[in-house]
Amino acid sequence: MRRAATFVVVLSVVAAPAARALELQRVVSGLGAGVVAMTHAGDASGRLFITMQDGRVLVHDGTRVLTTPFLDIRSLVRSGGEQGLLSVAFQPGYATNGRFYVYYNRTSNGDVVIARYRVSANANVADPASGEVLMTIPHSQFSNHNGGQLQFGPDGYLYAGPGDGGGGGDPLGSGQSIRTWLGKILRIDVSPATGYAIPPTNPYAGNPDATVKQEIWAYGLRNPWRFSFDRATGDLFIADVGQNTYEEVDFQPVGSAGGQNYGWNIMEGAHCYPPPGTGCNQTGLTLPILEYDHSTGDCSITGGYRYRGQLFQSLRGTYFYGDFCSGRIRAATFSGTWSSTVALDTALSISTFGEDQAGEVYVADLGGTIYRIATNTYFHTLPPCRVTDTRGAQAPALGANTTRTFTVAGTCGIPADSGAIAAIVTVVGATDGGDLRLFPTLTALPGASTINFAAGPTRANNAILSLGDGGRVSVRTDMLPGSTGTVDFLIDVYGYFR
Ligand SMILES: [Ca+2]
């Protein structure tokens, strides 16, 4: 909060166009303790699925949290500390196959279970009797370091990230052993009707040594509580919780053959372990792309997502992650190498980040509140300027029942990362009546028109136009039924939001 206060002071002194700051928009509150994961089903329903540590999955329908849980397996889940129901992942094609996966500690002894469930005839309620245990990962010796993330990769395989089995310093020797599922990123093929298969391209697939775990995709991890795939590139970001001193983000480029050794417990972050390091053999280790230390109140990394949403142009490509203890949200960007800054210093106990189907990113406080990651936005006036005129250089006129796209950012003083423009949309020379719908490129066609027109007369509307991918606006022309008419239009801008 100290940083936010400082920022406000700077703003009041410097009246120039403000740099934008990260802002959290509250989406849901009052969920009670134990929000540990958020995701979507990939079914275009707009729902956010909220995993509660106690064993419930709740549905946020875009407006509110439904009273009846989507899934309630509290009787199966040992919850508390680092244990519980820790994440949910929906299988690609969920809208037709209805299959999803859960990761939890089981009641009897804390072992980690990965199980498959199916939705019921009610889209907002799963069938609790459909549970099929796919993997049981021994984890009874210590209650900590369960990992807990499930994600489907761009290859359609299910990835899971168990921790090293707990204790401190990896007493079980899990990280560097390929004979345990602990301390790994695992990859399995869940496409069979029952059970699962080993992907033939897993690094140890078909290994003749029966003690080698063929589910292993990458190893040398301590507690990869949260990992995620970049939906645009397929790259994998693994946030591995540190032991005493360093928190780290590990990276795996899309198309990797797997088999990376991310170093634990030879190294903690980019440093030999245990400290004080007098050197260690780093041969074959993949070091983190980002790390931070515990010297200023940080203590446990919570991995997030690379922002690929539509609402906040300036955030695109930024990887957001946080720290559970300090509440800091960090923003990392790539420019030859990865670098990171503290984007927001919050009072949250950051338990998880999540992504909806549109790519918007959410962050949760363990205590029961979910926020959307956003930017504050200001309106900036511009001298009147014409950005689009289909009578001139951007001819021809729009035809009936077609969609055209116009780039408006980068012209007339509109910055490339503007989120929206204030404009006057003018229709001229319509040969028949109809309407124009202007909408952000690569988003869904809106139901309402921006401007309706009749043949002949000039019509103008004042509008706020959101900009989509590449600072573009798309225009859909709908002339009266049966018409093959054309229409010209102009966009005159007088300000933008950024
Ligand atoms: Ca490491």
C-alpha cells in the first residue's frame, strides 16, 4: 500500500498524462477462507470455476456465485495448511466430453489424488458419483509441498505439479530422482475412456527400468504450487516456491522435448543449495528466468499468467505473479531477457491467479476475495482528427453484410496501447438503410448497432469505441434485407482512453 500512496503523490505534482498503474477490480467477495484456484471450462459459457481448499468447486456465472457448488468432495479431501482440493482443470472439448480433473489430498493419509469427474445433466453441477482416480501419489510423510496445479498444455496433455513431498531441504530426495512422482511436472494423456496413457514423447516413455516414472515431464522442482501456459505461444511458466532465501520462475519454451532439470535441491533459484554455497555442479540444470529473495518480506511465490486478454491493451504479454506473504504483484516482460518490477504492493494473501476464457487474469486473496487485474485508465483529449474515411484512401465503400477492419491506433495521436477512443461515427452516401456495428477486432460481434442509417441523409453518432487486437476496430455492415447497397463512413476522433 505504501507504493500506491507514493504514486498518488507523484500524480498530484506532475499533471502531465499519467503513466498507468495496475489496479485490482473486485469481482467476488465473501467466499470465505480457502480460495485456492480459478479457471474456466473452455466452453464459451463465461463461467469462472473457483476451487475452495475444503473440497468444493464453485461457479461464478459472470454475475454471481451460484449457491449450489459445481462439485463438493469435502468428504474425500483433507484440508488445512498446504493440503486440500488444490485445483481443477477442464479437458479440451469439455463442452462435448464433459470431463474435468481434480487434484487433492485424500482424507485417509494425505496422499495426492488426481481424479476425473464428469458434468451431470445440469451444466452447473458435476456428477459426484463419476469420480475415477487416475493417480495416487504417496504423500503421507509430511503435510507440506503438495504442489497442486493441473493444467492442460497446448498439446492436449494433462500436466500436474506435485511438490517434493515436504519437510525442509527435500529430505526424501525427490527433486533429483526420476523414481518418484514428487518434485516434478508430470504429463499424462487422459484421452482414453478410462484411466490414462503415457504420452509416447515423454522423456522416459518406454524406459525399460520399471522403477523410472514414465509420467515425468520435467524434474528438479520443490513446490510448483502454480504453473501456467501462455495461451498465445504455448510457453510454460513454472513458479517454484523456495526454501529459505529465493523464489523463482522457471520457463520451458513451447515445443520443448521435456526432461528439464530445474535444479532443486542442488540449487535454490540461481544459487547453490544449501547456503553458503561453495559451488555446486550445475551441469545440465535449467536455471530460472526470474528470481527474488526474502530480504524485504517476500517468502512464497504464487505463479500467475501471461496476460493475453482484451480489456487492457497495455498489459498484453506481461507475466503476472505474486508473493503470498508480502502481497506484492510482480509484472515481468521479455525484451531479450526477462525482467520484472513490483507492479502493485497489496495487503492480500495471494493464494492464486486464474484466467478466464477471454484471457482476463484474476488474483485471489486466500481469505475469500477475487479481483480482476486491470489498469487505471484516463481520458486524453486530442485535436479533432479523421482516422477513417472510406470515400478516400480507405475506399471502397462498405458492402452489404460484410465486415471490414480498420487500424486506428498509431494515427491521429492515438497511442498503440489505447484501450478505446471517443469518436464521432458518420455515415454518408448510404444507398439503402441499415446499421453499422463497430467492435474491438477479434472479439464477438455485439448485438446492438453503433449507428442506424437510412438511404441518403448523413447520420452521425457520438460513441466510445473499444479497440481490439492491434488497436483495431472492426465494422460490420448490415443493410436492409435483400439490399446489395453500399455505405461510406467516417470516424473522427477527439480523444482516447489509456
Ligand atoms: Ca530451480
